[in-house]
Amino acid sequence: KMFACISFTRSAVAFRNCRTLVVSCVYEFASVSILCVCKVIIKYHKILMTFSHPRCGPMVLDALIKIKNEMDLTLTFRRSCREGICGSCAMNINGGNTLACLNKIDTNTSKVMKIYPLPRMYVVKDLVPDMSNFFAQYKSIEPYLKKKDESKQGKEQYLQSIEDRQKLDGLYECLLCACCSTSCPSYWWNGDKYLGPAVLTQAYRWMIDSRDDFIEERLSKLQDPFSLYRCHTIMNCTKTCPKGLNPGKAIAEIKKMMATYKEKRSSAI
Amino acid sequence: MCQFYTCLKNMWFLCEMSKFWAKNTRLNRPVSPHISIYKWSIPMMMSISHRGTGVALSSGISAFALAALVLPESYPYYLDLIHSMTFGPQFLAFSKFALAFPVAYHTFNGIRHLAWDLGKGFKIPEVYRSGYIVVALTVLTSIGLATM
């Protein structure tokens, strides 16, 4: 049955007008025993919704889209890639921050699933938080390559050894979904001045990039009680990251560098 | 010149951020729930317990120092007073355990924090493992100290 399903899908995909056939087949394949019976409580929507339907994609995002399509058209949430790479659908599901498109619906139909927006953020509507502060903090760490000598810019590649490139693994993959920052109690209480794990991980990513020349200036920018040092190694960030990255470790490495770097005044141009 | 440019950039970020706060307070937007809905985990509970025991221990010592300053009699007098009181053995054991527990917990978790400061033990399984070891050591040490 499964093989027939796959081949049918392949041929059916070629015929885009047979959308219903393709869709039902995909659902059959994806939801063999997954019933989609779940009660979804969405706090800021203030509506308790229950729905029972045998055909639904396996992820929480599929359920949200289904609710929006069939039950409540005003339900508002961010979404884009539906494959865990854009970071739009970050929200608090069952108490933990994840991407809705990567979070499988629990097949235990007696359990209630609770969906909230990202914690302690200003809510624009339903599950949509105001992310402007988060993005402004990201811009403030200057997340781009800075060279002391700009004369060679554009002429050829800035070469980097394999070892130096490996240092960036686990850092560059960050989606800036804000799951980690909004899971951090320090960021809850000091969100205005503490940068948060996501932004600090990116600051570290640029510090240890061998092609970047401004490591000392980047470190000195964090030299105040709040930007970096509100981190108390609570480790909610690493626990909740939907991409499996380790912001806690990155922040610890920044703290180590902060202890040993010598403050050098950047030479005036 | 470079410092002037940096100063301008910092002012821009501050401006952006203050616009964010002004806009959200003006629109009276609600704030999404945090403590009430976020799922508690062992590392989270251990972290707040570290802070709690730290506050309790330092305020205890400060209270002791303040009492030494304020109370009329001297320390030997109060020591004899406590010795003269009769307490049940269970009460004594329990109170010794209750005193030893925060000290032991804060000490062992403190060592865990020092390991983190060296950059060690940041993978999530390692965080849980070190956490369980700290709790086990704390209970054993507290019982050991209470029965001494």
C-alpha cells in the first residue's frame, strides 16, 4: 500500500491540477495511524477548539493551518517554509519553545496540547510576537565581516582553513527563531539590556571567524553588566533549540575570551 | 572619526530599541505568559535553587552578624541557653539536616558552575548527568553531616 502510494504521488505530482488526489495520497502515507484528535488551547485567541479529523499532517503547524482553514479563519500565526529552516513558526508548545513545523502532534489523543506565543514578548495578535527588539539587538552586534584592511575587498576570496571553518559549525546554522532567547528567564527579566542567547551566539560566530579582524572590538562591546553578564547558565536555551545548537556553550566561550583578551583601542582611521 | 561613527551607530540602536518600548506601551499590547506556562525542567529548578540557597545562606550569615551586633548578651551566653534547652533527637537531626542541605547543595552546584566557567559539560546529557550527581552528593553529605 505504501509503495503504491509513493508511485501514485510521483505520477500525480506531474499533474498539478489533480491536487486533491495528490493531497489525499500524501496524507495517507504520512498519517498511517496518526489521528488528529487534539484539543488546542490558544490563550490569546480565547477560544477553546476541539476537532477530530482523520486527515491532517503530522506536525503542529499542519494542525494550526487546518484550524485556520476550517474552524477559525482569524487565527493568526507566522509560518513560511514548513520544514524547520526559516524560523517563522517559533512558538511555545506544551511548555517548550520549538518550531511548530518540526513538532509532531502527540498521537495520544487523550492529552491536551497547549500552544502559546513565545514567552514574555509583546503580542501583536494571537501567536504573533513583536520581534523588533530582538532584531535590533541582533543588528547591534554588527553581524557581518569586518576587515581592518578593506583594500582587497571583492578582488578574491578570503581564504580559510578547514579547521577554522569547522569552528563555525554549530553557530552559522542559527535561524534566529528566538526560541532560545525567549526561553531564558534572564532575557524575560532583562530583555531590554541583556542581548539573549541567540544574539550572543551570533556575536561569538563573528568573533571566532578567522577572516574577521575586529574580535577585540566585538568583545569590548560586551563589557558592561548587562549585555553578556546577565547569563547565569540556566541552560534553557540549549535545551529548547529546535535545531540542536548550543547557545549556552557559545556564551561560556565568550565569557572565557572576555577574561583573557587585552583591551586594545581600535586605531583611529 | 571611527569612534564618532561607533557612537552614532550605538545611538541608532538605542533609538530603535526605545521606539520598540514606546510603541508597545502606547498600543497597550499584552505580554505573553512566561513563568506560568513554561515547562519546568531539572536544570531550571536546580538553577533557581542555587540562587535560593545562596540568598538563604548569605542572609543567614548576615542575620547572625546583625544579631551578634544587636543582641545584649554575648555569644557564650546564647550557646549555653541553647544547650540548656531540651530537644528531641529527631528535631536535632532534622535541624542539622536542614542547615547542612543548603550548604552542601550550594557548594556542589557551585563546583558544577565552575566547571561550566571552564567551558566543560555543556551538552544537555552532561548537564542532566552533572545535575543528578550534585543532588546525590548533596543528599549523602547532608545526611552524613546530620548524623555526625
